[in-house]
Amino acid sequence: MKNKKFISLTISAALLLSPIAFTINAPALNLKVDAVSAASEEAPAATAKPAAKPTAKPTAKPTAKPTAKPTAKPTAKATVKPTAKPAVKPAVKPAATAKPVATAKPVTVKASVYQDGVYVAYGNAYSKGTEGAKVTIKDGKIASVEFMRTNPKLIDNEARTNYQNVWQAYGLMESRLVGKTREQAAAVDAVSGATRSSEGWKLSVDRAFERALKVKPASAVYFDGEHMGVDPEGKYAVYVTYAANQLTDVKVYPMTATGSFVDEKTYTAAQTAAIAAIKPQLLANGVAAVATSGLEADFKAAVKAFWDAQQNATIDNKPTYVDGFYSAYGTARSVGVERADIIIRNGKLVDVKLLRLGTNLIDRGTTAYAGVVKAYAPMTAKFLANGSFFANYDEKVDGISGATESSHSWNEAVERAFEKALKVPTAGQYFDGKFAGVDNQSKVFLLVDIASDKVTAVKVSLFGADKKLIAEDKLSPGQKDFVAKVTADLLANGVNISEIADQTALSTAVKAAMVDAMTNASKLQGEYKDGTFTSFGNAYDKGTNRADVTLRNGKIVDVVLQRVGMNLVDLGSKAYPEVVKAIPQLTASFMAAGTREEAQNVDAISGATSSSTALKAAVDRAFGKAQIVETDKAAYYNGIFIGVSADKSVDVMVTVKNGVPTNMVVYYLDAAGKVKTADQLLEAEKAVKNEIEGTTYGIMHKYGYKPTAFGTNDAEKIVSAKVVEAIKAALESAGK
């Protein structure tokens, strides 16, 4: 039993804290697995104030009952004993009697009034969403904080979609708050130019501390202020206002299919009637609102949104799950597996992406079976309507016709993603079931059965030169012998298999595939999202370098490198000979490197040093885009980036410094993608170019935030519209 506890702690620490190898010792397997690696906005929110010390238990209870209790107990007070009084013996007889040295008084170390843990809280809501914070509290201080600036669906925006002054406020506020107590955090200065967001984050942090109190004040039921909630399907947003624990106001907003509020001026008669019926019912009865005949679906969505808002307002909110992004796999088969990427808020699924992976465990998208492709949308709708997985899937929900197996596997993936999000984890390090694993160069495919943290069966398959699995009856005698040996070795020794003579590369691939399978089975969420991420190296007046990087479990499993021209079209064999020669070598090096850190150690190719450096930067930026929690939450990467208009007639090169676009250069292109000379430009093109380039270098560019077309005549307006397209494309390329 001692050994089992030690193993559990070791693995958890390794997965959560660092890419350290860990070992499972189980009767069936010894696995050594590497862990995966608006102006100053509008009216400012009220400044967060430290709450009074708890005096009594709450006298009222929130509508929603807590679903879980904190697991950690208050730390007992510890008394430090004073050191013994030192005896001082003078070397010579003193002229006067020496005074005794003062004895240190006992120091009492008080236990923190706050429970260690991760707490999510939001500031006051307004028309564009709200601010939020995921705060890790340790010993009464902020150990780490992740800020959110949410959209109307109450999901965190990418930094660059926010108001420009917020871009740099993330890092500044983080540096000011980490390490602070509640009182110190409340006194931190707001970031100039982002006052409202700064105050919203401070209020979120203060509310997180309030939720962390071991003993809540008698008045602790709801936070005063306006709080928002959205139903998982995104049909309605509801704002609730509490004052002295009383619900004083409710606002109801219908939402568009794209997740924004419907403009009140465009409300249909039906929407106006629905709001008029829903609002008084919610105000009077809350989640017990009685639906008006004919409006049952609207009421159902609005009640869910009200519940969500109420949870955000509840002080003693003890969720079963930790809000955030989670990803998990369903049951693997010889043809591949399903994956679900979800976002959880207040224990409800509020966003989901379903994927069907092939035998190489890379998303097939629209190339999957026709029945599976048709199932994506209806299964997504089912999950959002339910707000979770289906506990009794077979009894409650029919699989999508033509994709029954995938439907069940997606449900299983969503269920496992929820289990990853549990605040109090379930026993064991791995899910029970069948999991696939593939080495990052797709040489070996494994199906691994796990039960109670033990591997009970392994099936080894080999990929052929065509990247398809070789049928068992098509294996050569040598391949059959290899498969038999590694299968037995995996069951006996896990990834610590012996290299088979003359099969070093394939033996290494088997180890990597086993690591991949066990990581896919792990109950802990990795650092990076799986998927394909596109990034660029720094550009210059001949073009730039592009990398399409596919990641799984933080490892590169596919990479496509390109040297592109000013129109961002792949130059292919027309690029410099040295670059053409370097691309396959760099591709092989990045694949062999696998991880973000090792990719940056890849040697530059002689004769193509600049492109090698640019492609390494592109690969690193792709990893940055894949990070679930950004270490440096910024709008843009620093560097030089190209954007092209839709018709590829205009190229704009944008320079980003200190996270903001500072300089822009406009190029007009001919049909072949070549830059036009000055004498080839029309007057309108010159005028637009002068306007864009006539901005002081070193400060935020005039068109660096939400650029719009301009011009004194129709010709200039047509040209500027294309230039703005290119600017937006460049900023998208630069975006994190």
C-alpha cells in the first residue's frame, strides 16, 4: 500500500510540474513514461475591497446546492519554541557588568483563513461580457493567476480581440498580483488605459479569496453586483443583480448563432414577447420560473442562463469541476478513435469540438466517413443541450444514424474530459478502456487495454510505406517475428523494452507509441492542445517562412514547411536552391526533435541559415498558439509579419514590438506576385500607401487596432479596403 501511494504522488507531480520521467510498477507491466512535456473602456467597476474576517456561519443558503466539499482541512496553529538563552563568556574582565542578550519571544504562526486551491470568479458584468480570474491560492497568497476577458458567451477571448490597452495589461496585472495577500491585491494600482479591466480582474481576485474562506461571514450568500450567465446552447444570456443577498433585477438578452447579443433595435416581435414573459418569471421565481405556453424552449434556455449567472454570484460556490479546457479520447479501434475538446463552466459543458482521428491519430475532418461527418453537428448540439455527457447513454440517447460507434465514443470522450476536470480526482492514474498510441513518425500503431492502472493487453501494428496499416496476413516473416517479440516485451517491461537487433529505429518507435497510448489514457490534462497550428517566421521584402505544425500530447506528429513569397503562396522549387534543399532536412530534424524545446536545438542548414532560423521561430510560435494556459498572455508575437488581401494584389508588412503593431509597409503586387515598382503605382495606390506608412515608428500604429477602409474618393476607398484586408491578415498571422 505504501508503494502504491508513493507511485501515485510521483506520477501526479511529474505530470503536473515538469517533464520528468515516471514509472508505474504493476504486476502486469512496468511502464516508464515521459510526461508530456474601447478607450479606457467605459465606467470603471467598483474597486475590490478586502472582506471582514469571518464571524459566523451564513444565515441563508444559495439556490443551487454545493456539489462538493473542500478536501483540505484548516492548518493547525503551530508555535515556534524560543531558542535557549546563550551564555556569553567575556575573554577579558569587563569594566562593567554585561547586559544579558534579549531572549527571542515565541512566534505564533497563524493558520491561513483561506483554503488552498484553485478558484474561478468573475467581476461585474456589462454589455460586452465581463472580466474573470482563475486564482491559485497558497498559504493565503496568490500563487498564480490566469486572467479572462470574456465574450458575450462568457468564454475567454483571445487577447487580440479585446480593446488594445488590455493587450499589455494582462502581464502587468499578473506581475502586480502574484505573491500578494488579499489586502495587498486590493491595493494594487490599475493599469493606465485599461482601468475597467484591471478593476474587474481585481474584483475577480477578491471574490476568489472570498470563496476560499474556510469560514464564510454570516452575510456571505451572494456577491453584490451584476452577474451574467449563458445557457450552454448560447440562446440566451441573463444578467442578475444582487444587493444584500436579494435579487433586485434581471435582464434577458437573446443571442445570435455566432455568440453575440442580438441588437435590441432588431428584436423581432417574437423575441420582444419572449423577453417580456421570461423576465418577470425569473425575477419572481428564479430557476423555478413557470414557462408560458408556446415558449417552453425559450424558458428552458433562459432558466439555464439564470442558473449560470446565479452560480457566478454565489459566494459559497463549491463546484465539483474546475472550470477550463479539457480534452479526452473515446474507445480506440483499429480504424482510429474519437476525441472531444470541451470547455467547462460551473460544471456545465459550454463549448465542445468533436473530432474523428485516423490510424495516425490525426484529425480526419471532412475526410472521415460520410456518416461521421454528418454526425458532427447533431452530436455537438446534443451535448450542448445536455450541458454534459450522457450518464446512461444507451438508454437515454440514440447514436446518430450511420455513426453509432463514433457517437458512443464521443460521449465517452466527453465523460472522460469531465473526469479530468474533477476538483477531487478519482482514484487511479489512467482511465479503464482501450487506447491507441502512435509514434510521432507513424511507424507503429498500438492498441492498449488498461484496467485498474494495469495494461492487460497490447496489439502491435506496423505502418507500410503508404502510411496505411499492414494487415496481419501481409506481414513478412521478419515483421511477424518483430511484432511477436515486442508484444511480449511490452507486456513484461512496458516501454523499457529491449532493442531488437537490426530494428533499432522500429524499437524506438514502439516505445514512443506506448508513451503516446499511456498519455492518451491519462486522467491529467496536458500543457498543449492537440491539432494543427499555423505560424510564420519573421518576414522581409521577399516573403516569409511558414510552418503548419500538428501536435499530439505536446509532440510534433506532422510538420509542413514552406518558403512563401510576398503573396504568401508557396514558392516550392522556385525558392532559393539552398532553401529548397534545406526544407526536407529541417522537416526531418523537427520530426526527430519532437518537443518544443528540442525543436529549438535543431541545427541551421548551411546556406539557408536565415530560413532555418525563421522556420524554428515559426515552429516555436505554433507551440505557443497551442498552449492551453499561456505563460505570457499577449495579443501578438514580436516580429515582422506579412498579410495579403483576398485577391493577392496587396501585401502589408507589419512590425510588432512589445506586443503591439508599430510600423506598416504597403506593397502592391502584380499577377505573378511580384512587387510593383513606384512608377507602376496609381495615384490612389500612392495616397493609400502614404497614409499607412506615415505613422510614427515605435508607438501603436494608427491602423493596428480594428483598421477600417478610408479615402477621399472612390478609387482610394477601393484600394484602402484591400489594404485593410491585408493588415487584418498580417495581424492574424502575428496573433498568439
